[in-house]
Amino acid sequence: MKKSDKIFIVTDKKIIGANLLRYFKRRGFKNIFGDSTSGVNVLKKASLYSFFKKIRPDYVFLTSVTSGGILANMNSPAELISQNLKAQINVIEASSRFRIKKLIFFASSCIYPKTLPQPIREEYLLKGEIEQTSLPYAVSKICGIVMCQAYNKQYGLDYLCIVPATVFGPYDDFDLKTSHVAASLIRKFYEARVNDREEVLVWGEGKARREFIYIDDLISACIFLLRHCRDSEIINVGSGQEISIRRLAFTIKKVSGFKGRVVFDSSRPEGVYRKLLDSSKIRKLGWRPKFTLEEGIRRTLSWYKALNRKADAV
């Protein structure tokens, strides 16, 4: 990539998009456009096509326009599937029509069937039943992958589909109604410590296991793949380490300094039992993650504390 290249990020207000924006700005790229800062509505074809015609992006990074954890999937399944599908159709079609150099589509590990050998390889896609709690969102992401592959095949394009493990870090969604588990627990333990609460409630028994990837590692993987990968198929990007939600909770408790009780509510859902990605494809190309889970939690908590200090000062 050249620093004069025009880069379009969808969406620049959520964790992946915001950190891509930060990455490119810090490295002196001048022509960076986010959907929110550029006033373009990716859900409306006319708005998006007008933007593409005027700007002519070289690179497009297509992240989710809406996403969330278990509660968001339970409460807003219609928005999760409809808004992501609309954005994906519009952005992929526009990218093809205006012949952008490269499109990176970010999928989700929930696309894979719930009962599979672990770790999960890319070829397991569509080989079984999807976990019901995330079905609408997962289907939208599967459609995005298939659409990229279809456009690659028919039009000779080079669109890449990345499947990250559960992402966390600065600019994550910390709203307890929509957040994923890591951000949700970071907020809960931070607030419990600040407000001298006696306990923190965690959904489920804590037995479910997840693989997490710190956002800086995902961004580095994305840039690495832009430089070294010409594979038009999907590619997993994970840390290679899984952890139970129980252990995650106690790790965040330690980092936060909270001294109270951790209570697990077994009446609440906790999703599929295991979800560990096989990231051997990107490892063979030469990429490795840099951050441990605890270091990522420490950095995220520090960022979240600073964010709250700024809010309190206003």
C-alpha cells in the first residue's frame, strides 16, 4: 500500500474500523475515509455509489455495521441480519463496479457449525448446524463470504475474507445490552471496583470456552495478509489459545483489582461450548500474534478507565 492510496473503512466507529483508522493515521496515510466521517450511508445504494464515484477508493475494509453478544442476538436479530446484508451487498457491488484494488471482508467465528472437531478449519464452513443464538448474524456473514467468493470467481477480483476469533480492545462496545463477553466483563469489574460493590454477575456456568484476539493483533494480521496473501478463500485469524469464561472472569478480576465475589448465573445462556479456530494457514505465511490475553485485558482496561475519566471531566 502507498500512503497516497485512498482507503474506505466500514464502519469507522466500531472496534475494527476505529482501530484501522487509528493505524493508518499514525502511519501517515492521508486519504482515509470512514462511513460516519464522510457522511455516506452504506445502507443506501445511491449514497454509497455517489461516494465511490467521487472518491474512487483503492482499498475497502468491510466490517459489521451492527453486531453484539448473546443479548443483542436475542433482542435484535432482524437488525443484525438485515443491516449487515444491505451493507455487504451495496459495498461489494460498488467495489466491483468501481474496480477497487482490494476489499477485505471481516466475518465472524460464529459462521462455523456448533459441533465440529477443534480447532475449526476454514473448510468446515457450511458443514453443519449453526448455533441458534447467533444464527441471523452468522447467516449475514456467511452471505458476505459467499458473495466475495462469487465476485472473485465471476469478475476475477481479489477480495479476501478474514474470520477473526472474538475481538476485544480499545473502541470496543461496552454497552451491556450489546457488548461481547470480554468488554462486558471489563466494564462490570471496573464499575464494581469503583463503586465498592460486593459481587459481579457473569452469565452462564462459566464452562464455555472462547478464543480471544486483541485488536492490535488483528490489525497487524490484516495488514500482513494485504501484503502476503493472494488467497481468495477465507482465512482464520486467532491467538491459538482458548480460555473458559470462568477463567476469563477471574483474570479480569485480578487485573481490575476487584476484591468481591464472582457469581455465575447458570440460568443464563452462554452460547456454543467451544470455538477455537485453526489459524495454521496464516501462521504458515509467517504471522504470529504479539499480545497475551492478560496484556490485552490490561491495555483495554487502561483505555476504558481513561475514557471514563474524560467523560467525568465533561
